[in-house]
Amino acid sequence: MCKLSKITLKSIARELGVTHTTVSNAFNNPGKLSESLRKRIIDYAHSVNFYGPDNIGRALRTGRSDAIGIIFNDTLSYVFTDSHDVQLMQGIAGECDRKGVSIILIPLHNGQGARASVINTAVDGYILNATHNNDQIIAKALSKNLPVVTTDFKIPPHSSVSIDNYRAMREICLHLLEKGHREFGIISFPSLQGRKGIVPLSQDISGDNDVMITRVKSCVETFREWNIELDNCFLCETSHHETFGEIAAQELLNVNPGITAFICLSDRFAQGAINYCRQSGLRVPQNIAITGFDNIPRPENEIGLTTISQDPVRKGEIAAALLLEGKNNIHFDLEFTLIIRGST
């Protein structure tokens, strides 16, 4: 049986009587060729079932893969269901489309736990989206000495993009304090992977989730300025989902029935807290005030949520641009707005 020879850039060049570089440009740098020459090369390549050079081989030759890795805290499905992350990915993808770059999604969790082996995938750099900094995947990504951009936290000298989370949370706290609230429950994603439970705000907070730590410490320090009794205020760390926000609201009120305001580190948590209050006959905001974070779209029949508005699409665009342009040690501050609505 006659063995079919492999179609390559060189074999196409031989058949068409052009150089290997010319064929390569037809696929990788079409602007360097006339339209007629490029069409001749591409038409012939397609006629022999060749649709472009192998990406792995090109990466080995050029040192570039034309792909970036996006590392995020949760499961793979999370990035397609969480409104904030969906918009963030839209921004990243739009910038990558403009630059002809692909995206590889790298969740810190899957059904069998985090796997550092995924970092062996060839990419030209990483965007770390609000990650747990001590995770083995993060450590391995940073050890590869590739360009890195972070969103919502900083790892100098890498570039970063975020709102001022500390100032945003302070504005929420001041709004509630000026409304007369003095006993608070905070519903938060974990400071450390897997950490769950309720502690008083008088207890020191530590961990490797910088977004969570920054937001909660802002609350604590603002309350101290107002001489709030921190033993009467509590933090509940839980998984990021409306259902767990609902459970957290119940558990916080079991610990301290005198709580009059829930500060939620996301709108999803806030919706869970609203659901619990509705089921329990607690009126919002008459009995309990509730704040969120992110200003994600909400059903028209729901109470308006006091929250922090930011632009996750813009955040994604800037993060991708900083990475693809190789800009290091730059921090981009995004604007935010406290939007006061009916929930407070």
C-alpha cells in the first residue's frame, strides 16, 4: 500500500514553486502577500486538505502559541453562569479577537479538584482573575516567568486592573451607618479555599483571597472608626451561590437576631439573602437592609438592590490589552459607583 506523504508548508511551496516563507505568510502574515498570490496558495492548500500550520510546531519554532490562559477560582461552569465573569470574559475575548489570539480557561476547581498539570498547556501569558494566591496552579503559573496580569488584586511587578475595592466597601458601610445601622452580617466568599463558617468581626481575618480580605477589612476598619461593637457583627464565609447566600442569612440571624443589615460581597449573595428574608416574613429594607456588589442584571419584579457598579467588560478588555502588549508593572484603576436603591 502506498503511504501518503504528509502535507506541510514546505511540500506546498514545492508544488507551487514558491518559498516556504511565502506559504507561511499566506497563513500567518497575509498582509505581506498580494491577494491573488495568497488566494492561489490557500486554494491549493484546501484542495489537499491542509488548513494551516500545526500550532504546537509553530510554538516550538517561534516561542509563541498565540493563546493566553485565564485562571479563575471556581469550576469551569461558573464562568459561563456568573454574570460578572461572563461579562469579564466578553471583554477579554473581544480584545483577543482583535489580536488574533485564543483563550484557554483554567479553573482552580473541577470535579476531581485542582490540577497543576493544566499549566503545562502552551500559552503566552496568564490573566489571574481574583484567585487564591497560594493555590498550586498559581504558584506554577508564576514560576514559568511568562507575562501575568491580575484582576481585582495585585502581585507586583505584574500589571493589574481593578476598582478600588477598599474604597467601594467603605462607601457601602458609610451609607448603612448613616442610615442608623449598628449590627451587621457580612456574607462573603472564602478567604481560604474550602473555608466556611461564621466568626465575629472582632476576630482577625487572614487568607490568600485578596479581594475578599480587602473588602472585609475595609468594613472592619470603617466600623471601628464609628465605634461599632465588632463582637455583635459577624462574617459568614461560604460558597459563591444564591443558595448559600440564603443559608448564610439564616445562620447569621441565628447567631445574632439583632442584625439589621446584610453586607454581601456579591449581588448573587444579596439575592440569596433577599430570598431568605422574603420566606421568613422579614421586610427589606424595613426589617433588614441588604447591599450587594457588581450591579448585575436583575428581574424587573425584584426589589432594587443597593450595590457597587463596575464595568467587567472594560476590565477584561484592559487586562487582555496589558497582557498582549507586554506591559509590566502597570496598575489600571477602574471607576466604580455606589448605586442606592430600595434594598437600603
